[in-house]
Amino acid sequence: MLLIYLFYLRKQRNQQCYMKITPLLAGLLACNMAIAQEIKPYGALPSKAQLEWNDMEYYMFIHFGPNTFTNKEWGHGDEDPKVFNPTHVDARQWARTAKLAGMKGIVLTAKHHDGFCLWPSKYSTHTVRESMYKGDILKELSAACKEYGLKFGVYLSPWDRNHPDYGTPKYNQTFVNTLSEVLSNYGPVFEQWFDGANDGTKPQKYDFTLFNNTVHKLQPNAVIFSDVGPGCRWVGNENGIAGKTNWSTLNIKGYGPGKDAPAQKSLNEGVEDGEAWVPAECDVSIRPGWFYSPDTDDKVKSIQELLTIYYGSVGRNGNLILNVPVDRDGVIHRNDSTRLMEMRRVLDATFKNNLAKTAIVKASATRSNNAAVNVSHLIDGNSKTYWATPDNVTDATITLSFKQPVTFNRLVLQEYIALGQRVKDFTVEVMENGTFKEIAKETTIGHKRILQFPNTTTKEVRIHILDAKACPVISEVGLYKAPVLVSQPVLRRNRQGEVSMVNVSTDQHIFYTLDGSMPDATSQRYIPGQIIPMAKGGVIRAVSLNEEKGKVERSAVTEAIYDVAPANWVPLATDGAESAARAIDGNTGSAWVSSNAAYPHELAVDLSEVLLLKGFTYTPVTKEHAPGIIYGYEFYTSMDGKEWKKSAAGSFANIRNNPVMQSVVFAPTMARYIKLVGTSPAVDGDQQASIAELGIITK
Ligand code: FUL
Ligand code: CA
């Protein structure tokens, strides 16, 4: 009874209730100070599985299926299963690559929207069994993950463009059968990925309650991904970047995956005081598309891009699931694996030495009578131990003092999130000539927050928590010095087809080749401002070399494959004529925008020469959910600009959430005129069509 009463007292936020305590009780309370100083959890809390999941931080996504062989992002489900014909599937190579990359697990697209199953499912006739590959890829990957100490996860798309039950009341049970098969036969699953995508053409109401219950029953430790969790949430974009403010809490009542998803801002930033713990997972592909295509062998993201993603995801309280598509042989292509190893090297070098460990750490206030709380826990390298302030102290500082000045450019903070996410406002200051100077003002921390700075030298660093939902509970503080990264050359090509290299710093030298060979110090040297004419297209490879103290550091190699430039092209637009030239100005930052009348919209172009066309490219305005993005299209070619031939028609799969350049190939045809017709918008109800860049494929 007494304990209940004490508990009741602790639950009261109002200090005044302590005044009503009888002297006897007050005495007893004093003896129970240790209990009184226990930290009360705040708000929605993570489960044990979610905590373990958050600790994983960085893992691999693999998209593999018929699309790998058809240059598609969304297969229609009508493809011949025999197109799936990898000759050297090596799941151990995938796992080895993930392991060496420093990743903690792999999630595989067991079934994408085309319905094709990478295992011989009893419930489908569109599987590996019907393909040229007679095996069970889930079995191979789960075994390989086990061998390499990685966790194994599965992606299953509820949207199924193949299954005959889809669109009928039977489908939910069919999907549960499929799901049960996957979750029962391949060992522990750390994450179940439910994709919310659907192009809306065939209505089907999903029973997500049934799906989630099935996962809970068969894999109680699996974290369920969807737009609304319940395990983790989509971050609202496919470029892998979470909001700077990022709460792991979300309001989910009344929302669902897909078209019922919460607003993009809520997905990206979470919701302060949200009712459920649904942390963000940032999904992004190492290439422009999710599936392998030989067309993107030269478009693997650069180290700089991958680091921006890492700091924008893991560095902002999100987990990073980086997609590395398996190629047509059945292995991870060397361009991707090389980049992953470079990334690992940079991350290891960056976070190897925590300078904070040599500091004297002081806090403005520390909770007393709680053996678990100690300011020294901030630098013990253990995210399960922590420091905290007394109750009601939500404004506090942590100061790191050094005997000798230290130079750092990264700061890492971690909250002990098992007790809830609390910090909502903080600054970082450094001592400069006797006073503290603010170098950052930020909001949330969560599982991990990483801030980047230019090299900063000081003897004192102060983290000032200005506000928190409840007493802050911080588990780690880190200060690091990331090595200087020799930046990769950035190539630009203008309308005339003139290639130049930007961001050329004076201490870096760029060397390039035009014959496809690897550049080094003996290759052509790029002179800042120089223009390399490439109007007819071609391949260019460039590398930056930086010589410091006799040591030569090389950047990663930038490679670009260009087709014919729009130098002499003339737009023939009537619809949105004023902006037509912007679709062929070599600049993806400017766009043609049609009139605001309803679809269809079209833009025709005179190439000013007859060429053998093998396809075209459409670059949308590259901002997710931007107005004007075209989904359905038709593409016409002509010799005279009067008589048109339809060379291609279809839809740009997944372009709404992943607005990157689309390449469409068609039967080769001679033409002088081209015309792109947008037949439907990517965003429902959108009236306008836009084209950031229209290109042709002749090579
Ligand atoms: C999206 C899908 O439509 C894409 O094809 C991809 O699988 C991505 C991870 O999720 O919703
Ligand atoms: Ca443009």
C-alpha cells in the first residue's frame, strides 16, 4: 500500500502534493531517495526489437527480379518468368560485400510489384521455379547472412500485378499465405518491409491488421516497415534524407500505408509527442533506380553523395537502408562494391578516434542518488550507460575541457532512447579567446545526431541543452576529426555539349581520359575553366589528385557517358511555348512547363539533323511530388515533322517518389523530329506537365 502511495506521489508532477505528506511518510521518502531519483520514461517508447533495430544504423537493401533483366523499375507482372536468368547467383558475395561495407543486415525484395517470387512459392506460378534459375534465393541469402553474421530481412509488395487473386476478396488471404511461407521457412527475420506503392489502376483493399498480426505471430522480433510502421516508418522520400528535426514518434491512428499515409512532413520529421514510437528508416538506392540496369553502371553515387546521405540519415536519428542492386549475372557489380568499400574506409577513418575521451567532462547539473547516472558515462563508448539531470531540469550544459587545444569537425550526440526521446533544442559552443562562440543551433537528437563543421580548434566545447520534453538522458558525446576527402571532379555539360569541371580547388589537380581508360597522373591534365567539346557524345573519366607533404591522395573516379547534345535543336511547342527551350538547354535545373489545361500535353523538337534513334530520356523536375511530373507517356518520331510514328508508349514507373532521369529504348528508327506526349500525371489531379530535360539515345 505504502509503495503504491509512493508510486502515486512520484506520478504527480505537481510538487505541492509532497507538502501534504505526513512527517512519517516524509522520513520514509527520504530513505527512498534512490527510488525517487529513478528516471521516469517519457512519452511513447521503443520496444526491445526497435532498440536493437536502431543500433543497426546501416544495412543493405537488394532489389533483384525480372526488372533486373528488362530495364524496368515496375514490372507489369505479365513478363515471361524466363526473363529471370542470372547465371552466377552468389548470395555469399552479396553478404560478404555488405559485411565488408560495415553494414549490419540485408533486406531482399522477395516479391516486388510484378509478383515474381524469388523463392518457389506454393501460392504463385510466377516464381524462380518457372524461370531459368532453378533455386531458392531466399534460402541462399538467409544462409549467407547467417554465415557472415548479418541480419536477414524481407520485402514483400502487397501490390501484385501478376496474381490472379489481386483485386478480388481472396487476395488478402493469398498475401497472408505468401507472407507466412516466407516468415516460416528462412529463419529469423529482423525486418518485414511492406511497400505502400501502387499505381492505383486496380483497386484492392489491403488488410494490414491481418498482415501485421501474421508477422507478429511468426516473427515476434521483426520490425515492420511501412509508411506508418508499426515498427519503423518511411522517411517520406527516396533520397535517404531525414528532417533535421526528427522525432521517432508519430501519430498513426486514422492513417495507413500508401495513399492513407501521413503528410510528407510528418514522415520526414516525425511528430513531437506522437502517440507511437515509429522511428524513420531512410531508403535510397546507390544508383538512380532501384533495379540494376547496365545503363546505370556509370551512375553509381559518388562518395560525397553517399556521405551526404549517411549524415542525413544515420546522422539525423534515422536508419539507412542503402539499396545495392544485384546485376544480371547475379552478383553485386564491382562499381557498386568498390564505392561501398571507399565509403567504409572514410567512415572508419572518421569515427576511429573519439577526441572527447581525453576531455574533462562536466555538467551543469547531474541527477544524484542514481547509481546508473554519471557524467563519465558520456564518454565511455557505451550507448547503454548515460548521464541525466534531476527532474524538471531541462536546461543544462555539458562541457568538455582539454589540456591542449583539439581540432575536430564532427560532433556526435546520442540520447538514451529506451527512456523516450526528449531533447528538442540545443546549441554547440566552442571557447574562442575567452568566450564561448555558438557554432550550431539544432533541435532533436534521438538515437544519434551527427553534426559536421569545418575544422575547429579549441580547448573547450560546450553542449547546451536549451529545452527537453523531460530531464535529458544522454548516453554518448563524441568529437572526431574526419580526414580531408579529396573531392571527386564534378562534370557539367551545357547545351552546346561543352564539358567543364566545377569545384576545382587550387590544391587539387584533375586528370581525365576520353577513351574509357582509367585516369591517373599521366593522363590529360584539366586546366580550370577549360572546355572539352563533346557535342556528339562520348565517355569521360576524371580523377582529382591532391599532393600534400609528399603523399598523393586520389579521389574516386567520376565517369560520364554522354549522347548527342541539344546544341542545334529547336523546340516546336505551342503548349507552354515560352518555356520550351528549357527542356533542351542542357540544364536539369530549368524546365518546360505546359499550360494548365488538362492532360495530355506535348512537346515536339526538331533535332536539325536526321539521326538513328534508339530511345529517349526524360528528366523530370527532380523534386519529389513536384507538380508536372509525367507518369503515362507516348513518344513519337518523324522525318518531316508532319507524319508521326509512335515509337514507344508506357509509364515512368515510381517517378513520383523517385524523380530521376528515365531512359526508354525502342526499335531503332531514323528521325529528325521527336515528340514526347504526357498522357497522365504522376500526382493525381495534377493538370500541368513539365520536362526538365529531354534527350535522345543514339549509342
Ligand atoms: C517503392 C517502390 O515502388 C520502388 O520500386 C522500390 O521498391 C522502393 C523501395 O519502394 O515504393
Ligand atoms: Ca532544362
